[in-house]
Amino acid sequence: MLSDQDTKDKEEDSMVLSSIPDGLAPDDDRNDAFKLIESLRSTMAASLTDLIHKINCSNSDEKVSYILADITVGWVLEVAERVGAEPVGFSPAAAASLAVTLHIPKLIERGNLDGDANKLERRPNFCT
């Protein structure tokens, strides 16, 4: 059971999500990877920097100290360094790779892979 104070503390410590513009027009093709990446780097970097400065100026006791970002958008980590926050990169693909690696013994056991991890006949068996 939580006291009122516990609830208030949790509300104050909660994460706030903010959106920033991607720089593309509403009718632009967001499936055009090159156009999207260039827009993200040029437009979003400036918007993210502005947002961090706004947050840091609004409360001198609590400043943005870490920025966690997917390593495929490395420019976010560059922004973190410029604004004095600790950049922290992660790779969502690493989790998928780990999941596959951990399931290799089961795939071999089921006959999907041989002992050298070579693919055998195609079967609709999925690891459960």
C-alpha cells in the first residue's frame, strides 16, 4: 500500500515524454530512408538541443544528466556531449541477436540447424 507521500514522490520522479519535429513536410515520404535520416540529423538535433536547454533552464536543481539513444542515431549522442549530458548508447538489435544465440541449442535439437549451426530443411517449427 502506498501513502499519499509515496504517490507524490512517484509523480515527481516520473518520466515526461516530449515530441520534437522530424523536419519533414506532412506529405513527405517517411519511407525514404536517406531523406529521413538527413532530416533527423539536421532538424531534430537542433530541436533536441533546444528542448534540453529549456529543461535545464526550467529547474537549476534537476538538469538532464544522461541521454539514452539507439546507436543507429548517433547524432543524439553527439547532442548529449554538446549539452553536457552523459551519452548512453544501446542497440536494440543486440537483444534480438542474443535471443537467437540463446535459442541455437533448441534449433539444433529440433533439427532446424545442424551441429555447425547450418540451416537444414525449412520447417515451420518455432522456438517456444
